[in-house]
Amino acid sequence: MRCLRELEDNAAVECVLPELRKEKFYLISGRLGNGVSTTAKSAIKRFSCEDHDWRYQFVNYRDIPSLTISEKTILFVDGWFGLWNENPCEEEVVKQILESLRRQVENFQHCKVVLGLREDIYEKYKRIFRNILPVRSRLDLDVSRVRREEELEGHFQRAFESEHCKKRNCECKGLNFRRITHRYEDVGDHLIIDILAKNHQLISKYLECENLLETLVCHFDALHKKKRMLFECLMYIVIQGKYKQDDIVNEDVKDNFGFSITPGSFKKCKSLQKYTKDMKGTELVSVHGEDMVHDSETGYLVFRHVFLYLAAFHSLFRKYPKKTMKYCNINAILQIVRPEEILNEEGDTIKFCIKADNEAVKFFYKEVVKQTPGLEDAIKDHPLVKHAIGTEV
């Protein structure tokens, strides 16, 4: 018997297939953790199985300019504006890549493209996508996805039963799925259920604050005192964006954050597997949109889910704001951090951003932007840089 989650996933796929058969361009959007990538990839694989002449590729949008497309190819393209969140400085790059994509696809009679976008990013930039690509159809998973209570409850029951919790006084006992999904969250219901089912210690905090991001941030905060080695390994991956297995640990990061971890710590810390996964160099390039060359067999540790990275970043920033602004990888800073006050602009509508005070913003501008050749010109339109310049005395 197929699980109810599978039935719901299949129902979403069934919504995509008819459009995929007739359209050249198709767009799927939804909240983070609501199955945008899963739905798109499953539908594309199904389509390819129906007609074996079609081949498919799953790529990061930055791979488009160097991509070779042929007749009867289906592309799934995601990663728009950044891996973890949204870098507004990518807007011109996105426009150029969309133009390149349109030109390439129009050269073939039988070629299709499926775009995957987070709901809030699509809402902010939908004018760009509509103006450049002839996208006539879109599936909004937050609206169109099957939402019958019995299906969501079925997923809830299976997720919690699979963990076989034997703790007598655990919060999971007597927990009803409606207590988890009774209100709108910025992330998909299935992601909430999956994370809580695998981490019962989070249930109490989630029921208290009803916010998955705050629940996870508090969890990472607590690791600093309770499981210091695990905390340092996780935060090091946040700072670097990834950890190349067996690589030396950056001494500047260790000294400035007071870390004592070594390459051996990443092997010794078994709990790390709960939060991270292994990726080969080739996978890293396609998923992260890396423009650097990796040994295809080199292993890297990355967070299991984008949302875990976001929560860990929030925890790191909350504890070390200025150090995070100086030593954390620049992509994460530009995608996640915004000024507390955005001068002469409406507030940023992108979710999961963290607000930096004036001191932290000016520190970033002075210690990172001004000290890195070419960086200020490249990100001159970013709210952090505009705010720093606008508040200079």
C-alpha cells in the first residue's frame, strides 16, 4: 500500500504533466519545504518515461550560459537568486541568464524548461520572469497542492510512527497533527512534520512559539553549552558554506570564534549526521552553482536542508554578529542579512532574513567591502552597502 504522502506527491505531479506535455516553459512555485523541486523532478522523470526519446537535466540557473542543449531536452532550473535565500544584486545576472535560456530553447522545436521558485522570491520578481520568458502556466503548490486533512494526517502518523519513540513522557505522545499545522507558517507543513518527527526534543518549543525557524535557532543556541563540538562543527560549515572532508580547519576562523575543532572532530562527532549530508564535487557544482573546479570524487559536508542552514546561520549571527559579518562566506551574508532600517525603500519582503544593526552594517562595509578589491562595485546596490553609505557621517 502506498503511503498517503506519496499519493499527495503524485497528485501534484498529475497537475504538472498535462501542462508539461503542451508548454515549452512552465513554472512551479511554493513555500520552502513544500516540494517544489520534488514535484518538478518527479513530473519530468514521468514525462521522460512516457517518451524515452526525451532526456532531462537538473541544473542551477548559473549553469545555463555554459549548458549544451539539444532537441528533446527537458531542463529543471532552480537556485534563482541564491542557494540559501535571496541576493538582490543577482537581478541583472538573472535577467541575462533568462534571456540566454529563452534564446537557446527557441532554437529547438522540441525543448522544454521547468523553473522552480520559492513563493516569496517569485512574488518579488515575477515581472522579470513574465517579461522575458513566455511562461503561460504556473503551478502554485501552496494553493493547488492536495490539502485534504486525511492525507496530511496520514503523513503525520507515518512520520512519527517510523521513529518508534519509546520515551514515556515524550511530547509526541498524544500529539495531534492539527496542533502543528493549524496556522500559516513560512515553510511547508510536510517540512515541519518531518523535522519534528525526527527531533522530538523540538516539539515542546515549537508548540510554545509556533515558529519553526525560532524553534531551530533556539536548538542551535542550546548546542553551544550542551554539545560544544557539535556546535562548532555545524557553525564552521555555516561560515564556510561547506566543509571539504579531511581538509584543514581555517585558523583565522578558529582563533576569532574561539573554536577548538580539528579535521578529526568532523569524524568523531557522530551527531553531525543528523544535520548534514555528504556531497561529491560534481553534485556540489550542480546544486550550489559553484563556478570553481572541484575534484569530482572529493567529498563535502553540507546541511541536509536549506532551512537547517538558515536556522544555524541565524544562531551564529545572534551570538557573533560582527564576526559573522567579517568571516562568514559572502554569499550567505548577501542572501540572508539586511539592515535593521532600509533607507528610502519599502521593507524587504523576502522571508528568513536577519536584521543587522547600524554598527554591524558599517563594520561589514569597512572590514569586508572596502577591503576586498572590486566587491563594492559588484554589490553597490545591495541594501547593506546602500545603508552603510547612506548613514556615513
